[in-house]
Amino acid sequence: MAWLDRIFTRRRRQRCFGPVPSWARFRLRPACRQLSEQEHRMQELLGLVVPPRLTMADEELAILIEPAERRAIEKE
């Protein structure tokens, strides 16, 4: 099905990182908070000076959410 290929195939010029739409921020907020809590737990467990910074992938939006953007979503 050619139309599915157009939807699910990332093109070279298509962005991977980008702003998260305002309508999706509410849905992503709990997952962002949970990921931050896990980062802090791993920091304590491994004795790291700086917590790990994980990138979040949203399959529905087909974007990657950088750690800074993820933290901004958490605080809203």
C-alpha cells in the first residue's frame, strides 16, 4: 500500500526532533515525569554525578523528544 509507505517512511528532509504540539503535551506529561524519575533512580544506583539524559520517542507523533524539551513538558 503506497499511502502507508508515505505515512510511515521518514524522508531525509523530515525532522526527527521538533516542537511537540500543544495537544500532545498533556498526554506525554506522565511519561516524561516517569522517565525523569527513572533517570534519578539510575543516577543514585550507579553513583553518577550527573543524571543520564534519555531521549524519548513518541511513536504516534513520529518524533524524538530531547531531554530539555521533555523537562519543559513536565513543568507545564
